[in-house]
Amino acid sequence: MKITDCKLHTEYQIASILATEEDMKEFLFTLGCYPGERIVLISRLPSMYVVDIKNSRYSIDDGLAKAISVRESGQPASVRVVGNAV
């Protein structure tokens, strides 16, 4: 689910960042927007979203909001195996 589809004032966990541009991904990381981090949608405005990440509020545009994939808090994280374990 994307942050654009979330209920207001409900805690979610960031599942992944699906940014189309590397700059977008880096910007979200500077806000503390990492997989596993807690996020709350505070308000929804026309093409603008206010989110709480690490007890700080940020206003992000529609493009950034669509790049944030979330899951409800308490849902188990999906495990992705990359490469061989040694």
C-alpha cells in the first residue's frame, strides 16, 4: 500500500522506497524514511501530504508520497534473499 492510501493518524511501517529517481530516494533517506521505520500520515491536502517520521513532520508532494510503500504496524516484514549466504 502507498502512503497516499493510508488512513489519517494511523501508524504504519515503511515497507520499501520505490523511487523512480535516485535523487528522490536519497531525499527520502535524509528525512529518515527507511524500510522498517514508523510513519504516520498527519494530513492530506491537494497533491501534498504531511507525514510524521521519527517524531518530525514533513510536507511531501504526490510523487514522493507514491514512492513510499507501507504496511500496517505489526505485520511481518517480507524477507528477500539476495545472493548466497556463506
